[in-house]
Amino acid sequence: MSYFCAIMDRVTDTPGRLLRLLSLLQTPREWPGSELAERLGVSPRTIRRDVERLRDLGYPVEASMGATGGYRLVAGTAVPPLLLEDDEAVAIAVGLRAAAGHAVEGIDEASVRALAKLEQVLPSRLRRRVAVLGAATVPLVTGDAATVDPAHLTALAGAIANRERLRFGYRNGEGEPTRRHVEPHRLVAASRRWYLLAFDVEREDWRVFRLDRLRDPLPTGARFAPREPPADPAEYLTGRFHSLQPTYRTVATLRAPAEEVVRAWGGVVGEVQPLDERTCLLRSRSDTLEWLAFRLTALGCEFEVHEPPELAEHLRALAARASRAAEGV
């Protein structure tokens, strides 16, 4: 039950009923007047009066006529009070904590301000749930994050929702500037970067664009019929990453218990075979040399690579580079 609704259910006066009505109208659907009247235990005439009161207070409630007509809250000039269910409030608080470290320019400070406002009004039981989740979660922060203008994210998301073609400037991997005309399909956040999966109209093929290389996105007003992408956006993006770099499977002996390795790598580890209580054999899934080397060294245990030889050579080069870096310390 919503912590707002729990309070409002005990209130029978007009202000309490208006808040309850506003809470219902904030769900993304159209409400028949008869259903609202049943939910609130009042007459359809009272619902009509309450809707007029909300309009007088500045809330843009739209009404449609006919047998399937009803009321819905549309976008206005101000953000109305959000009346949230318990799980919704916790989800938003946790999301804001995560966003404070995400690769969107300026969003870290905005997220902290929004989180402070939300936690100020959360009941104590929900503040405890948020605190427990925050204490149990450790973000993985990398140094190669590329920030993105939040206005670009908003413009791209709007074009995707409206099925509207976009034009924008783009700098490719070699740093060459180009102009693109695309049909945007999905935004994908991966490895602390944002990507746009879109159909390039002039090249007549699907493309992936890094948002930190994108400039001045401009919706053209031209609508398009949605195309079927070659794969799920996340899978397609992963495939594109792998198509640009060779991938390998590694076989390695790890000086760590098998259960610790599985727990550290989660569901992406591959096959882990216990050899004894303190040693296991890893047969990994396919990935790049850089990622395999990072995951192995991040385990914090001794290990021996049996294959591929390319990974062993890559690790030797990393070790030599690290040794040279430490010589002056």
C-alpha cells in the first residue's frame, strides 16, 4: 500500500479526496468517471467537481467524451506532487543513488539534490530499506567514462518515442566529423557509456553511435514506420563490440575456492571446476583479451593461464608496463 494512500484512506474531507484522485490520475491510463467514483466512494457528479478543482489548482486534467471517454492527467507547466507506492519510492531512491555515479553530465549533482528531497519525506521504514540497499551495494567506477549532455538524452528519447527521424553531427572513431540522418530505435547504457541504436537512412543499414561523440541532435519532424532491428538492442551492441575486437576463451587454474570465483564473477564466469578446496579450473566464456585479463587480476588470487597464448602474452605485457610504472615510486 502507498504510504500516501494509507494516510488518505483515513481522510474523508475534500483535500484528502483530491489527493487520492490525483494519485489515481498519475497512472498512465484514462480513467472513466464511473470507475473513479467507485474507487473513491463518491458520485460521478462529485468526480466532475473534483476534476474542476484540480484544474483550478493548475493540474492539466484532460477529459474525452464518448462511451470510452474518461479523465487523464497530461503534461503541464509544473510537476505535480508524485504519490508513490512503497516499492516505487524505494526504486526511485535506489535509482537516484546509482545515477549519482553515472556517465551523464551534471546528473550526479542533480541526483543528489533529488535524493535528498525524496529521503526527507520518506517514512522511516522506507528510509531503512533504502539505507540497507545502499550499504550493501558497491558501485564499480571506471576511469574511462564519457559524459553525455542530458539534453541530448532527452531529445533522443523523445525522437524514439515519437518515431521521428533525427539529424546530428557525429565524430567517428578516427575523429572525422560527419553528418547523420537516422531513424532512432533504442538507447543503451553499457560500460559507463551511452549508445544509440539507429537505422542510418543514407547508408541504408543499422548503426551504433556513441552519445559522447554526438553533437546537436535535431528532430526533423518526419515520422517513420518502425523497422525490425537485427537483434535485441543489448545483444546487438554486444555483438558489435565483439565484431570489432577478436574474442577468446581462456582455460586457467585459479588458486581460490570454486564458490568464491563463481560468487565474484556472477553468471558471466563460464564453467568452474573445483580441483580441491582451494583451487579450481576455469573455462571462461568468450571475451576480449582486455576484459579477460581484467577479470582474472580483479579476483585477487594467484592464477596460471593455460590457453590461449595470446592472453598469456597480453598479461606479460601488462606486468612489464606495471613494473616500469612502479620503478619511480
